[in-house]
Amino acid sequence: MGRLIFSALASLDGYVADEDGDFRWGEPDEEVHQFVNDLTRPIGTHLYGRRMYEVLVAWERPEDFGPALPPHILDFAEIWQGAEKVVYSRTLTEPRSARTRIEREFDPEAVRRMKEEAARDLAVAGPELAAQAFAAGLVDEVQLFLAPVIVGGGTRALPDGVRLDLELREERRFGNGMVFMRHDVRG
């Protein structure tokens, strides 16, 4: 049985993007990126909202980023390409990446079955989709990377209206001032 993991990079005040939709303030450096790679490597299936998928689909063709990419970037691209992806969208007609399928609606029971049948963990990304998973009681683990910046508003990392008791399992501080926290959902 797989666990459903929510992971996000957020500002200290809890936003994944500022009011202009910018998230460059949270771009991971090499140390953080390699840590993200190691966290992502065991994930078998990623659940994405459309907007998150449109950001991440660039990893399907990392050569478009430019010549002579560093090893940590190539490593993440390989990890991303090797995982299954489910994109929840009412507007996309077909995926732009391999190992990807489109679902029109988020179905909590279908995700429960995916977790029960999974040999590896699953990850949910994108705050709107994650909010649905949180509300349905599907999230087993919360991973947050907190960037040393306050952006004052924008897209919240965690949903309003959901109460969860968490147990801290791991924490780490990086040289760039970013802090990682991993929590299990209790109950």
C-alpha cells in the first residue's frame, strides 16, 4: 500500500506563488534540488492539477533548458520522466509527456484505490488539487520546504478549512536558508 505525500516549496508566510504568480523566489539551489531528487526518487505516481503539470512538463525535455545541464537537473528530469503521472484537468485533451493520463475529475475513491494497489508511494502537487486530497482525508504525509522570504499574499500552499494533527518526523536546514520539514498525518 502506498502513502499519499503532499510536498511544496513555500514562502515563510505560506505561499507557493506570490500575488503575481511568481515563484522564482523559491527556486532551489543545487543542495536543495539534490535533496528534492532523493525525496522524489521513490515516488511511483504523481497526481497533478493542470497548472502544476504545465509547469513541470518542461522536465520532459530538459535539453530545452539549455546546453551543459548540471547533473542534479538531469537527475530530476530522469526521475520525473520515469514516474507515472495523473493530471486532473477539464481542459487538457491529451498529455504532453509520456507515462501520463488525464482525468476530468478528482475522485477520492479512485485515489484511495490507487493507494491501496500501489507498490510505491504517490505524491500530490498543486495547491488546489492537494486541497481536495486534504479535504478527503487522503494525505498521509506533509513535506514543506520553507524559503527565507515573506511574499505577503498569493497562492496558499495549504488549504483553509482543513484541520490535521501532525507529527514531525524530520527537519533539515540548508545553506541557502531554506528549511525542510516532514510530518506524518496522525490518525
